[in-house]
Amino acid sequence: MSCLVTAKVEKLLLEGPLDAICSATVIYQTMNRNDLLPYEEVIKIVESAVKSSLKRIRDFQRKESVMEVLTEMKSGYKSILGLNKIKVLDTNKESTPDTTEEEIKKNIEMLNEKLKHPLGDDDGPLYSALKKTVENIVLSDLTWRDPVANMVLSDNSYIVTGLHRKLKPIFMEPCNKMKCTPPKLVVKKCEDFLENFEVLSTHKIVENAKHDNKWKEDDSDLLKITGRILDVLGEIWSSPIYATSTSRNKQSEGTYITDVIVPLLRASLANLPNGYICTSIAERQSIASKIRKNKGIDGERIGKKPDIMGIMKQDTNDIELIYVESSRITCSEKKKDDYDVKLWREMIDGTSAINALCRPAGNEFGVVGIQIAGLDMRLNVLVKDLGGIPRYFHLDHAEIPISPHLTNTKSLIRVLLNLRNVMIVNKSLITQALLENPPRNTSQSTTVSTPDNSMYYNSNSVYYNSNNN
């Protein structure tokens, strides 16, 4: 029984929506009708499922959500226990019958039948050897996680690895035909890139870098960048999931960010003339926000987690230059307002963290914030004036063309090229400041802490804030 329960929890952790992964939903999966297992048994099941799942998860965001489950188990168990006591949880439903064993048996029988009738000229001996191994499988040893239980012959299963050395190449033939050896010119290009990477990765200073309404690259460079952005738009326009308003509205925030927002930003920020900016989509916590939240308190608080950050690495410092907050393609006015507030608060924290490292030029350098509210992209910048007072500017905006639209395409190109131009100047200003200007006597971030235990709502969910400013 515990194996089946563990499998249910694993399925949630591996395949469930990210916003559904928490201690409460995991504990709910362990319930049998209205029966809640003792905490000790639940934690044992969940620990096993989490450990097993983490080995298979490659997505950083999902891995982080799964890791947080164990830290919330006590409070989650208490919540489920309380809800169960007042009969809010309606788990007393007829459970879906477990047909796993019957399905596995049926699949193995079908596989054996297919192995009796090879169709390829060279498949006779191969099928015969495979059939002999499959016939000796003990059905009770199989679970839904075994490929062969799903009638799939995997090249790393003992069924295939145990084949005779003459039969293994026959099995692997379709795979081996797909692989090509890179040309020598490609290999040489890789070698040259790695040899020169240290030079490429250093942050150069553009001469006389300042914001003066002039492009910092020539027209041919701007045309190349525009071409990259248009290539991204072409892929978006060709995607069936953005072909109709119905299909677009079904896409999650994560899909929108991964398919549309990040490729556009990376196309515009690639190969800057003065070094790289890392575009992080892992929803990692902002170090600048973490510093502000942990000043003058005991214990440790987690910093805010922007959807995307643009990070410049200088020696041992990760400097946050860009913050991005994005909604789904459909966005309510309430969520738009909430994300606007979240964005400029992150930008204040980022500015304060940079001022603790160096003194970039006043009225010039600014931390950039990009808000995506539905299809609306807004480019914002927070600049400190000569007196140290932050000024928040809404620099430009455009509607993202999910389908071909000339006016919106030209507007988006303008916004993204301006973003690139601003970042070329900003990177030079901060690189120069790190070399020349020691940190000033900095005061802490001016971001006002949100009240403890406050609640705010948006169109999709309720956010509960307890000491998470």
C-alpha cells in the first residue's frame, strides 16, 4: 500500500502543476478516503517520494518547489488535519480502481505476440532473443515506471544490454543512423571559442559611455540584432499554441515566459560589445532583496523571486541589472497593478545593493525593470539623481505581436533595441565604477516592508505574506 501512495506523491511532484506542489497537496495524496495517516508515516512516505523525484527532475523551478515541500510538512499536516476534522475535505469518494497489474499483463502479452512476427529482414534473430528474455519476466516485479511494462524496449534496460554483441547493433540501428559527426570546421570553432572565452567574458568599458540619444552600435549591428528578434517572432507566429485566442489563453505563465519572453530578451541582449549578461529564468531569489530583508533581524528570510533576472558577473559579485515580472497572456488589472508594485520594489533593492559595491554615475546609471502584463511590455528604469534620490521612469512600451502585425512588430523592435542600448551604457558605467569608485557610506534600502500577515489578492490566487517582505 505504501508503495502505491509513494507513487501517487511522486506523480504529483514530477508531473503536477508547479503551483500545486506544496506540503498540503502532497499530504492530501497520502489520504485513504477520510483517513489521515499519522505524521510519522506521512513524513516517511513524502521523504521517500521527494528523494526519488529529485533524482529525475532537471527543471530548476520544479526542483526548488519539491525541495520546499519537506520544510513545510508540519504546518501542512496541521492544516490538513484541521480541514479534515471539520469535514471540509471531501475525500470519501469512490476511488478509481487500480488496474495497473492487468494493464501490465496485457502489455507484456501484446509484446510477446508482436515478437513472434518480425517484419524486417534482419529482425528474426533479434526478435527471437528479445522474446526469450521477455517470456522470463516476472510480472510482479514490474511497476508502471518500467518501460517494458508500457511495452517499450529501452536501450538501457537489461533486456537490450544483455543482447548478443551481434544483435545489439541491429537493435540500435535506427538510433545510430540519426547521429552525425560534426565537421572539422565546427570542432575547430569550438576549440577557438573555448581558447578565447576568458577574453570574451571580460567586461569592457565603452569609451565615453553615457545616455545621449545615440546608438552605441552601427547600423549593420542593429540590423543583425533585429534579424535575431524577427527570427524569434517567426517561430512564435508558426507555433500552433499561439495560433488562436483560445489556444493562447490556455497557456500558463511559465509557458509564455519560456516560449516568448525569454527568447525575445536573449535575442536582444546577445553578444553585447562589452560583455555578457546572464538571463536567469530559474526564479532564483534576488540577492539584493535578501540583503534588505535580513538586515537587523534574527534568522534568515528568503528574497523576492523575479520571474527573470539579468545578471552581470564581476569577479565574485553577481550584480542584478534587470528584473522582469510577467503574467500570462491574459492579465487582470489587479494583477497588473500588483506586479508593477513588486517590480519597482525589486528595483529599489537592486539599486541599494549596487550602491553598496560602487558609486555609478548619478543621472546616468539605472537598474532596469520590465513588466509584461498580458501582451503589453513596459520598459522601466530606476535612476538615482546627483542628490541620491531615486527617480522611476517608464521609458517605453510595446504590444508583443503574437501574430503578424507590422505596427506592433516595429514598436517591439524599438523597445528591445533601446533595452540593448541602455544595457551597453549601464554595463560600462558599472564596470567603470567598480574600478574607480569605492562604495559610499550606504544606507539600507528604502523599500518599505510589507506588514506582517498581510493578504493581497490577484485574479488567479491569494498570496499570504508572513514576514516575507
